[in-house]
Amino acid sequence: GPPRERREPAGRSFDGPPRERQEPAGRPSDGPPRERRKVAGGARFDERGRPVGERPSGGSWGSGAGGGGARFDERGRPVGERPSRTWSRDAGGGGGSGSFRGPRMEGGVGTAAARSFSPRSSTDGAPSDSSTERTPGRFDRSERPERPPLRARPIKAPMLPSCYGCGACLQEEYDDVPGYVDAELLASKRMHRQLDTVLCSRCRLLAQGKFVPVVREASTDLAGNRAVITPQQLRDQLKGLADRAALIVKLVDMVDVSGSFLTRVRSLVGRNPVILVGTKADLLPRGTDPLLVKQWLTQLAEAHSLNVLEVQLVSSRTGLGVDGAVRAILGTRKGRDVYVLGAANVGKSLFIRAFLKALAARDPFAFGKLKYQPIASATPGTTLGIIPLDVFSGGSKLHDTPGVHLHHRVSSRLPPDDVKAVAVKGQLKGVAAPVSERVLAQLAAGVRGRRLEEEAGWSVLWGGFLRVDVLKAPVCARLVFFGPKGVALRGVETADAAAFVERELGGQLTPPSTREAALALGVMEEKRTLTFAVNLGEASVDVAVSGLGWFTVVGVQQSGLGGEMIIRLHAPRAVELFVRKPMPVRWEGFADGNRDYIALDDAFNDDEQLGEFDKDDDELEGDA
């Protein structure tokens, strides 16, 4: 129905003008509005009954307040100096009856005022003792415990613009230092706020296939050289990684698993979760089972007390396994930043490029980030700084990090030309180690079985990096090498091995291609002696050379029975050797240059046949 008519008070018509307020005698009606109430002592109230002006002369608001001097604002809160007596919401001494109760007031004094002053007085107007009588729920400011001082937050320095290809800080002063950009180009990009799209001159050379190394071990000869960066400077950039909530993607090179594994990675990443990714999986021998290799990597990680969430095998060049790595990272990221960590030249930047390509097919947000990607090259130490990539739609970032340079890897000790020679460029295929000329002559002459084992005495040389002395071996044993094709493999007599190395280093034994580069690795010294059993049709042990490859000892079924084998390992002082459980790769199709002599029938290894050979030899000795 229609709204109810509003009732007007008496003396005022419904549609007439409002009633004029009655003013007291002695004050014109058109003057300023009078205060609503005025009591003894000079206190005043506004139209809502809130006290304003000076405080009465009494000690408290109530029935007949006395003198004072405090003032109140429009909300009834006391302002100005603190009165000489305590305040109370109870009735104090003075004329009048009862205490005033107005809006936002409680007993004549607002709640804020009651909290701002000392405890109230007693009913007779005398101040109360704060030590004996206190108002429930209230406290004295002097008894409040002191707050601990606020810890000053560190002032973060503004991030310097860096090259999106390598992460080096952009600069225009030194053209031989990483991060150099022409001054005009840098000024133009700065004016248009496009510094995140600048590529330094070094990255342009790397993109053209040039070899521009700048990371070298610290020495007195390089002191003050601005163009050289030490591995320790790169490692220092990863120190704060353990204090961040992040997901760590740890990469290992499947050609050099032991040399690039980073066994002490927990000191860098702390308790952050780790996903282990094996790169360059396309280089493993044909017929290798990826599932067996994943299990082998998991066991290797457990042997180094490293708990990983998942293990993936990828090939950044062919895209093999990259989709599985993307699913694993997205499934375990949980809003955290992702840091790709690994040894130098393990393929981090190439993996990130393949990762972004696969991620763009899933998330359109990452498609716009494909234009500016980190540079990938064969030069160790391509990435010189942490490169953040905003590729996840959830807000977190993907970070490319500088490679951890390990001094025991071969690639960190060689000149650029030799680094290219030790790089694996195609799918690995096992190569059997050659034996010495004397052993080949004995085999051609019909020497078989145990006599060949007793007269083994031959050595295998793998470039200038490894020397293997075969002290005892069954006829079925083979040393199968997996590594770059540019490293020479030679077989000599053990007695002549040291002289051969001294004479042919840099000649038949390459790399190192020069004697100066060989001296940088150090003299070849004995590392260790291994004794193990060789079984037919099985791999017994792997010996890995850090930064180069590995060889495995296998037993060939067509070449006699198994038995005990003893080998002695020699390597330069700066080269590290690792003995591990055999990697489950296919070795049956290895190239054996001695197969014409060593592929024997089982009849030559029978005890009866060996007895006949011994009898014939005894008859020959008697005739002589």
C-alpha cells in the first residue's frame, strides 16, 4: 500500500515551514546557534550532547563537575594536558545529580578517554591506589612489556640490466669483457625501456658458432684480467639457493654421468626437492633400454645419499623425453620457482630451449617467451649469470643458472681446439681395446688358454688421458670403450708403455694435441689397481674418465671361459677416475679389431685340449 504519512510534532503544520527555534532572552534569533547546554564550570555541549570546550572546574564529569582545564573534541575524547586528578565515570563532587551519558560515552567519560588515563577514582572523589585497586580489563601503560626492536630489512640493490643470452651485466666500456654492447644501441634500448631484449657481443659470436671461452681457473697470471671469470665467481651466485623455496632440476650428461653428477649438490640446494634429468640420451648406444637406465640412475643417486622425486631421460636436440620432463616439473612445482642446475656444458640452456618449446604447446602464456631464449653453445661456461624466465602463468619463474665448473673434468683443462675433439657428436658405439703386437703374434701362432693369460702383460692407451695395464685376464675378457671418436686408442707392451707415452704424446696419442696442453694436465701417475671376476655374457665393471667417457669390461661367450682379471689404472694428476656399477647399455655390437684372432672355439679352452698342448711343448723341449 502507500507509505504511511509522517506525523508532525505539535505546533508545525504538515506542509508549512519548519518551526523556528526559541532563543533565550538577550540573544537575537538570527545569530549563531546556541550551545545546547551549559553547566557550571564553563563546560559546553553540542547538539548531540557531546562535551566541547574547556573541562569543568571539578575533578570529574558527573553531577556537578568542578574545575579543571582539559578539553574535549567533537566525539567526546579528552584532548590537551592531563588533569591533576583522576577521572571516573562515576559521580564526582559537585552540584547536579547523576552522571552524563551521551553517544559514544560511558558514564560521562568516553571509552577512549578511560583507556588513556590512570585508574578511576573512588566514589568519594579521592584518587585510588593503582597498586591495590585496579579496574578489571584495564592496565597501566607503565606495566606494558617492551616490544622487541624491529629488525631493519636489507635494502635490495636494483637489478642491473643483463644480457638475455648469457646473463652477464650489460656495459659499454670494455669490448673484451662479457656483456659489452655498443653505446648507441644501449642508450636507444634504455630510452625505449627494452633492455631485456639486448644481446651482448659475445653471445652474438657464440650464436654464429664461434668458440669464446671466458671462464678459467684463478691464477697469478690472470690477476686483474677483466675478461676472465673464475669458477668460484659463478658458484657464488648459487649460494642463496638453499634459502629459497624452489624446485631443483638437476641435469647430468649421460656420456659423462660420473663426472657431471655433482655429488655435493645438497650444499647448494639445501632441502629443496630435486628432479634428476639425464641429457643427451640420444647419444647412448642403439638398443639401450631407457627404463633400465632410469633404474640405474636412481640407484646411483641413492648411493650418493641424494633423494630425488623423479628421474627422466631427455634429448634436447631431438625432443626425446622432453614432454615427460615437462609433466614431471609441472606436477611437482606447486607454485615454486624452478632452477635448472648442472655442471658446465651439460646442456642446461639447450634443455631450457626444448622445455619452452614443449611448454608453449601446453600453455599459450609461454608461447610469447620463445623469442628471447638463453644462448646454447659448445663453449663451457656459456651462461655467466642467473637468467629468470617468466614462462609460468601462475607467477613463478624458470631460472637458467651458470654451470658448476669441476676442475677434474677433462674439458676444463684443455685448450679450445682439444675441447672440440673430446666432444661426442654422434651416437656412441663400443670399440674393443687393441692388444699388443706380441699378443697378436702369439694368438696367430696358436698360443691359447692359460698360457695367454699368464703372459698377458699388455697395456691400452686412450689418448693422453688413460693408461690401462692388463696384469691378468681370461681370454674372453674385452675392454670396450665408449667415448668420442677423436681420441686415439692404442695397444702396447706394458714394459714399453711409459716410454711410448713420453715419445708419442701429442703425436699418436691425441688429444692433447700439444705437449704444453699435456703438461697442463700433469704427469701420468698410477691411480689404483682393480681385481674382479669376468663372467661370460656379462659386464663386470665400468671405469669412467671425468669429462671424456668410460670403458666397461665384458666377457665374450665365443672366446673361452671366465675368470679373474687384474688391471692397473694410470691417469694424469688433474684427471679423475670413477669406478662404478656397469651402465645397462648395449655392448654386444661393439667393433672388435682383434676378432679374427681372439674369436676362438670352445674346444681350445677344454682341459683335455690344454693338456695336449702342454704335452706337445714338453716333447719339443726334450728334443731340443
